Amino acid sequence: MTLGFEEDLSPFFAEQEFAEPATVAGITLSAIFDDGYQEDVEIEGVKPQLTCQSADLPPGLADGDAVTAAGKSYTVAGIRPDGSGVTFIDLEYVSG
């Protein structure tokens, strides 16, 4: 479901601010990378995630596709578009 408005999201993904380059399924784009600590119902861990503009993602992006961010390698573990032009990509650490 989309929200029915067109917003220029590029300022939120400017590399001079919070975003950094990442490679998603062979496409380089600007994304906000979060490799932070999380705690949920007494389970602790790290849940790395990319936040990016949905329009920048390669068509057919799927679980298992390769991602490189902050010098580390990951695979896509989940794809969650929010309907406003932003997609959250859950990552599974591979190496780096």
C-alpha cells in the first residue's frame, strides 16, 4: 500500500548527512546502515539493517541477495517496504 503522495526523500539519504554507500544485489546506492544492539523479550543481539529509498533498489530483490555495507558482507534476510517510499532491509552477517 502506498500513501498517495510524492515526497523527495533524497535529503534523508544524502551521504553528507546520515547515509553511506552500500551495494545491494550489485547496485550501489545511498542507505542508512544500522548495525546496532537490540534487546527483545530477554534476547540480546545485533540486528543489522539498511534503510533506503525503495526506488533505488534493484528489481527482484530477494532474500539471500548479497549486500555490502560498512566494509562488511551480508545477505538479505528480510525486505520491509513501509509504503511511503522507504524500504527496510534486514541483514544476515556473512563476513568482514
